[in-house]
Amino acid sequence: MNRRLGVLISGRGSNLQALIDATRDGRLDASIAVVISNRADAVGLERARRAGIEALCIDHRASPSRDEHDRAVARELGARGVGLVCLAGYMRLIGAPLLDAFPNAILNIHPSLLPAFPGVDAQRQALEHGVKVTGVTVHLVTSELDNGPIVIQRTVEVMDDDTPDILGARILVEEHRAYPEAVRTMLDGGWRVEGRRFVRSVNAASA
Ligand code: GAR
């Protein structure tokens, strides 16, 4: 898999920052070719520019349809030779034009142990359900929200006095570790998808 990443964001971009840091300090042998946000006010765009990475806004409201927006995003990623797309707080469903352009090559990070608590406010959902353990999932993206074969999961303990923000901050620490690791796993190869399962060959898993 080619090691040029495209990162899609909608907001703060702390996971984008974790990926930037990992590519700069040698933990991740990859380069970020472009960062694309669907919102002009995403703080993450500024993080990218500060790091000298090309940063674009492709506003979904300017496209006549979801497919047109996805096509525009796919075009920009393709023009920059991106091999792996990382959704990092990108709050949009991904449609066929983008999925078809990057088969099994789009990752998403989500702040829960999927399939528990998909969608928005995963941390609040976990607290309200009363689970004792939650965590982080990095998975391949399919047409269904927060679905798709799971590449990596990390657990985070839930404390009795947690609020969504306090729990979210602890989950975020794990997100920032898990995302570069999942990207490395994808780029190193030696994996296959069997039905819902992301399976690593013995050699890749022990590397
Ligand atoms: C992260 O917690 C990420 O897991 C979540 O949005 C946040 C973005 O933060 N994504 C989802 O909930 C996707 N369903 P960031 O912009 O600081 O990386």
C-alpha cells in the first residue's frame, strides 16, 4: 500500500495532530499528502498548515448532492496520489464514489468499543448505559455508519465519577496512540478481510 495519507476532518483535529506527530518522530513511516475538511472553520486545517501540509476545505453545502461532494473529495485525494484515507473526526457518512475510489483503504476512529455506541456522543452513551469498560475502535469504513472490519481496539476503564468530558479525555489519549498504530498495521500489509473480520497473517502480527 502506498504510504501517502489523506486525512479528512470536520473539527478540532487532535487525531490529525497525533498522525502528524507520529510521521514526524519516526513512529509512522508515512507522509500526509493532504488534509481535507468539509468545514472551513475546522481548527484542524490550521494544524495542518502549521505543519506545512496542504489543507483544503471542500464544503459539503456547496455540492449539489452527497455523491457530488464525495466525488470532489475523491478527486482531490486521487490527484495527490493518496493510498490510504484516514477519517479523523470527519462527521460525514462516506458514499459509494469515495468507497469505490479507495476499496478497503479508508479508516475511521471512533471513541467506543464498536459495535457498542455508534454515532454521536459515544462517551455519553457509554456513561448512560453504565458500562464499566469502553474504549477506542479503528475500523475500515463501509457504507454503514461506524461499521466495517475492526483493525484495532483499545480499552478504557469507566470510573464512577466520570463525566462525558472527563471520560472523553481519557479515551482521547488512547485514540492518539491507537490511530498511528492502526495506520502502521494497514501500511505494513500482510492482512486480509474475511467477511467482517480483519485478519493479520502470523508474520505481520508478530512484527
Ligand atoms: C474523536 O473522539 C473521534 O474518535 C470522534 O470525533 C472526535 C474527533 O476529535 N469520531 C467519531 O465520533 C466518529 N463517529 P479530533 O477532531 O480532535 O480528532
